[in-house]
Amino acid sequence: QAEDGIRDVERSRGLGDVYKRQVYTVHRLAEEEARYEDHFLDWLKWYEVDDKEKVMYFSGYGWGKISLEALSAYYADRVVSVSKTYLYTIREFFQKFPFDIVAKSTYVFNGIQNSSEIKPKIKREERKKLLSSIGMHDAPMVLYVGRLDRRQKGFHVLLASIENYFSRRFDPEIERIVWDTKFILKVSEGDQSLFDWAKEMEKRYPDNVRVISEWVDISRYYNAADIVVVPSTFEPFGLVQVEAMARGCIVVGSDVGGIRDTVVDFYKRWDMVNDRVGYPTGFLAPPGNSDELANKLVEAVAIAKVLYMKELVGKNSEYFVKLLDVIKKRLPKEIANPLSLNPYYFEWLSKNAIKRARQFSIKRSSEEYVALYRSLLP
């Protein structure tokens, strides 16, 4: 859509292929992978580099090396980040090069296609059906969607946090929250050792963990999940958390990049996009910290568990009363107090998430790119 819009502008002004400006959109910095010997410049026919020493100098890697990313940023009229927080990461990276990155850099959030919103009651029915289809009984469900990757996606951190999470079953109070949680790990290609670790965990926790590696209709999994976990060590934008919020899931994610921008943390309640107080949509944990991630998972599951048990046994049952007592005793008051007043608190967070996801549409993203392209025309 954005490309079509800029072509329309070019045609209307009679510019055609004569007028050229360059926009360099950084979806992910790859400093290590983007270093080349100086003869690589001979391949870059779209650049006119008259002074190789100058290019070598601003590369920042010493004599005989260039940075393709720095070269692209140097010649670009605008450098665009795909999230607000990642813009500062990009600026920090390019500070080592002698050109003004701040003046030419900005951000345009990535976006997702609009999806049909799901009602809470339907979501609970979808969870029960999906879990039954993979041989599990109904219970609060945590979903991971992503690569088997250590460097960016932090799958090893998630596996360690799941180990930590289920070790709490030996605590007779916390056990009431965690014992029947379902972790569904929808993985794609990547590190075989991580896949082996996940499968071994599936064997040790057959009632709690499933590893799904084949193709599935992922929207069905989003519709069923109560919580989606995004444990990335860094994330320029990240589509998973926005797709999950669009389907009413609470997100437990790392406090980095686009995850920080899109998820309004339960405790901080700060809307990074609009720089104001916002309605919470999930929990953020320090990247790479499996203990803290496990803590946030316990808190998120507790919110889902209260609604699950209220629907299953009723709010006057002994089990439900004891569950609330444990939450009041062991979890922060910010969680315990609203849950004691409203067992449907999960649904409020779910609605917040759906509303939040609407801000990150592909339509909005394309419109902002068109506006950016127009601003570069004479």
C-alpha cells in the first residue's frame, strides 16, 4: 500500500524514475553479519563512493573493513526504525560513525492485519477444544510461538523459566496456582539442542507441556491461549505479542524494544507509544532472567486461574476460597486486591489487550510510510 501510494505521488508530479530519495528501514541490526572487506564496495552499483578511505573511516571497524549498515545509513535521506524503543538502539549503534544519525532517523511501527475479535466466553470454549485435540484437559494455557533460538528469541530462557515454574509445585500454597498450567510450545526451525531440551521437558511433564513443530493454524492457538509468552533477548518490533493481544491474550514478555512499546506493563502502566498512563495488557520481565520470567508467569496464570476456577467450581467453593487466600498471602497486592473483588479481572485485561492491538494495524503503518515518503519529495 505504501509503495503504491508513493508511485501515485511520483506520477502526479511527473517525477517517474528521475527523482530518487532513499529510505533505509532497519528491521534488525546485524553488526557482525554486515562487515565486509573493502572490495565489496565494487558490488554496490547503486552507491557512488568516490573516496574509499572515507567509507573505511566511518565504518568503525578499522582498516580494510566496511559496515554495510553504516554505509546504507550514511547515504539514506531517512533511517527508519520499526519501533520507538529500538530507534534509540539504532542511534546508539550509529554513534560510532561520524555522521548525524539523530537528524535523519525516526520510527514507524510495524503492523498486523486486522483480525476478528473474540469474546471471552468463546475463548474459553476454544481453549477447551484445542487442549482436548492434543490430549490435554482444560486448564489455563500459556503459548509460545517462535524459533528455536537463543540469540534473539530467548527460547532457552523460557525453558529455564518453565523448569523454575514447575519447581514451585513443591510449595503447597503456590502449587494451587501452578500445578495444572498448560505450556504449548509452537516452535519452528532452529537450534536442535533447544528442541531436544523441550522434548525432554515434555516427557517429564506430560500433563503440562506440549511441543508442536508441525504446521498449524496459529490463529486457533491464539484464540485458545490465555497467556502468550515472548521471552526475546532483543526485539526490534515483534509481531507475536501484537497478534496475541488482538486475540485477547495477556502477554508476558521481555522488557525490550517493540515488546516494551506495545505491551502496557501491569505495574508500570505506562503507554510508551503515547507517553501517558495506559491500561495494562500484560507483564514485562528483564530480558534473559528466567527467575523473573517465571514470577511474571505465576502472576499472569493466577489471574487466569481465578476465572477458570470460578467457572469450574463456583466462587463459594472451598477450593476457590483457598485459591484466593493463597493469592492474597503470596502475590503482590496489585494483583490480589482486584482479584478478590472481581474474578472476571482477566476479561478486563483481555479487552485492554484487544483495544491496544488496534493501534498497530498494517493500515496505520502504511499510511505513516506514505507520509514519510511524501515528506521527501520536492
